Amino acid sequence: MQDVLNCVTMDNIDNFLVDFRCYIESAIAIQNIGKAICEAENIPKKLSDVTTDGFTWIDDGKHNISIEMRSK
């Protein structure tokens, strides 16, 4: 959270929140897909957990995001 406090200002908070919401919604969707696959294939649901190396935000106002997924 310290990184967020260091880079977000009143001038860019709206841009940050749009991008961060997209990041969180994407993680939720990926986790739900993983859970559905685990359920359908009788795989332990623990394997559907989503982990992250972090969130790198670029304050460019473009709202484009890329997501990298890896399997365990």
C-alpha cells in the first residue's frame, strides 16, 4: 500500500481506481475460471488460487492492462 500512497495524488486517483478495479475484476474472473475447471475435472480447488507478483501502474491515462497467467 505504501507504493500506492507514494504514486497516487488527487489529480490521478480516478485513473488509478479505474485501472485497479480492472485488475481486481480480472483476478476474480481468472480465479472463477480456475475454480470451474477444478470442479469439472475433479482437481483440488486449492490449485485455482490466484497469486500475484504485484501490480505495476503506469499513469498514462490509457487504461490498457495486460495480465500474465501461470499455472502451478
